Amino acid sequence: MANFSDYSHIRAFRDQEISHVWSSLTDLNEFHDEIIEQTVSISMKTLQQTLGPPPSSFCFFIMGSGGRSEQGIWSDQDHGIVYDETDNPRAQEYFLELGKEISEGLQVTGYKKCDGNVMASNPLWCKPIEGWHAQLTTWILDSSWESIRHLLTFIDGRALMGTESLLTRLKKAVHHSIHHEHLLPRILQNTMHIRKGIGILGQFLVESHGAFSGHLNVKETAIFPYVNAARLLAIREKILETSTLDRLKHLPDSVLPFSKRKQSIEQFQQLQNLRLTFASPLDYESGHFIAIDQLSKQQRKMVKEILKDGVHLFEYARKLVEKEDFHGHE
């Protein structure tokens, strides 16, 4: 990819080229990474013109579906900054300004701002490494529903640019603290709600009204059970990988037998491929829904198997966590 001079040129390139990669989850997410990296590069150059070079080394990381390398055609922003300790009193101001510039740039290049303000322009998600340690410790000790949500969002973080070791140090410390504070059962409770995609008679539970009437909410009924189960098991094993597929691949046989692991990996891949094939490419929201009447009889059968097995995988992870909590091993 060529270097671009401004955000609008990146957006034009994105709109022109994305149709060539959206049939493959891997290719699509590598493309998203490239677009975001180009955007951040321009943001850094823009800030250097007014505030000079960064006062310390830093890591820009992305979270959510981007952190897990599971973005659809459209995606919103979820990102943060961790920077190294420095005596420069203006460091926080500098990196918040950088976060703001990145957020504005990403909005131009095709990524809507996060409704929950999970962006590096927010002081909650832009801190020096010691500030991050303090924040993460607060979330862990508080262990409220909101604190756990913030913690899980951070755990899905993936370094995209800068000094990756800064983020790695934080994630290792988080995994250690979660185990030390026996927090896995609380994390489980935070992810317990799974929206049903199949009724008791074996029918799809689709949207009954609105713009997506007759559509299945793939994100909530199908993707979340696999994502949440893989994350739970990865935290249990202190696996730092962020993508659902990599988390499943790195689980030992003693935790999830090879045959079950292989099946879950294949089904999650099938699910993502179906989403890219049948979900509407119009906007971010549309990418989460599939019109059931567009699927063949065989595809409907496959989706039902994926939905059922996703719930089974989550139930397996739930029972493992609850069993350990009951016996005091967690």
C-alpha cells in the first residue's frame, strides 16, 4: 500500500479496494490493519508539526472485533494508547491530542466513533504504563459489571503500532491479577447472557420488526458464544492471544480436547464466512444480520449446528469455571 498524504485519500483507496478482500476474513482484517496504520501515521505526522515528536515511546492498540481480528466490512473504533514513563509534564496532553487526532482521522477513513467512547482521545484509555497498572488494578478490585466490561475490552487489545512490549507487560500483569483475585467467576457472570438463535421447535429466532425483520442477529446469537467461551478459557490458561481462533488453537488438550477444538475452529470460520457472504455491506449495523430466506436448506442446517454448538462450547467453559470455583481451585 502506498503512503497517503491525507485522510480523504485513504478513504478513497479503502472504498475502491475493500470489495477485493471482503470474501476472506484474514484478508479483510489485514486490510483494516493497513488502513488504520496509514491513518495513525498521518495523525502522528500532523501532531509533530504542531507539538513536535512524541515525548516517549508508546503503543497504539486496538480492541473489540479489531483487537480480535474479526472485523466485518465496516467497523467502529475501539483503541487506546499506553506510553512509557517520562518526566515530561506535557506527555499526557500530547498523547491525548494524538488520540483525538487519530479518532478524527479514523472517522474520515471509514470507522465511526465508539458510542462508549473507548478511544485514545479519552483519558480512561490513554495513560502512562504505571497509570494503566493502577487503572487495571482498580477495575480488578472493584469487579463491578462495568469494571469487568472494561477489563474484558482491554484483554482483547492487540498492539498495532509502536512499542508492543508496553502492552504485553500490562496484559501479563492482568492475567496474573485475575488469577490472584479469583476473578474468573465474576468474568463468567458478566458474559452469561446469550441471546437464543433457535427456538424450542428448532426454528430460527429472527428479528420480528424493524429494518432487519426476518434477519438473524449473527453477532449476538452466534458469534458471542464462541468469542466469550474462547476468552474465558484463554484467561484461565493465561493465553495472551486475542483472536478467537488463536485462543482456541492454543488451548491444551487437557482443557479442550483436540476434536472439540478442531470442530469449534472450523465452525467459527464457517460462521465468519457466512457473515461476510450474506450480511449487507451497507453499514456497520447491517453487517451483524443475515436474512434467513437467502440461505439454502443446507446452509440453514449448518447455521443451526453452529448456533447449537456455540452454546455447547460456552456451557462447557461455564461448567469448567464454576467447577473450579466450587472446589476452590480458581
